[in-house]
Amino acid sequence: MIEIKEINSKKIESHKKKQNKISSKFPFDGNMDKVNWVKIRKVIDRATKILSIPKGFHLKTYKKGKMRFEMITPKKKKNDDIIIYFHGGGFVLGNAMLARNYTTSVADLTGSSVCSIDYPLAPNTKISECYDIIMSIYDLLSIKYPNSRFILSGTSAGGCLALGLAEK
């Protein structure tokens, strides 16, 4: 059972002020243009291509324009639930293949299919465009699997995307 606690607004405002003070000392965006993200991503993509899917799972990859995701389904599927997972990586790194150890573990433990989304990364894509793309993927999944429950999850930056999708 989930317990929901109410937080008073003074505590929230105090937390926001502390967070703004810290983030102003360590600007992340100011350094993004100095990094060769294309080169870093190519190295990660090459490394992840050697990762294979473990026995006992079925993998299906979808690519259409900027929409890319993979569905991992355990052969011993227990339900029609689909866990939509967004990888971490600070919005600048990571992909669905790199998250396969985690997503196959989740699929195995839950008996559910896991849809791991390769969302477009910064600084090449604005966050608003990223949300449009993940919303399109969600719409596609809800049409393709109308009898399924969808569970949103993510790690780090991916958790932020899952929350944003839930709000939309």
C-alpha cells in the first residue's frame, strides 16, 4: 500500500530556493556545446551492439522516424501489463539496448512485457519535442494493446520523462 503524505508549501518553497542556489553554481547547460555527443554516442552504440537478449525472452524492435523502442517479453508471460521504461543518462546519453540487463530483469520478475523507449537526446532535441515523440509512442501502444495496463517507470532522467508522460 502506498502512503501519501501532505507536504506544506513552505517546505516546498524552501527546497526550491536551495535547489536553485545549488544549480546556479554548477551550470550543466553551459558545457553541453563543448562535448562531442555524436562521438560519445557512437562509442556507446557500438558497445551495446554486442549485448544479446538472454534465453527465455522475446525481443521486438520498432523504428519509425524518431520513434524507437523495443519490447521485451518473457516467454513465461504472466499478464498483459506493459511496463514502459525510460533509461537514465542525463537526457544526453543512454539507449534501450544499454538498459537490457535491467529491463529483462524487470520482465522476468513481473512476468510483464517491458517497452524500453529510446527517446531523442539533448542537445539535438528539445524536451518539448521529446515529450511529443514519447506521447506518440504511448498512443501507438495503447492502440496496439488496448487490453493492457500501462505502468510508467524510469531511472534518473528517464524517471522525469515517465512523470511528464503521466502528467500529460
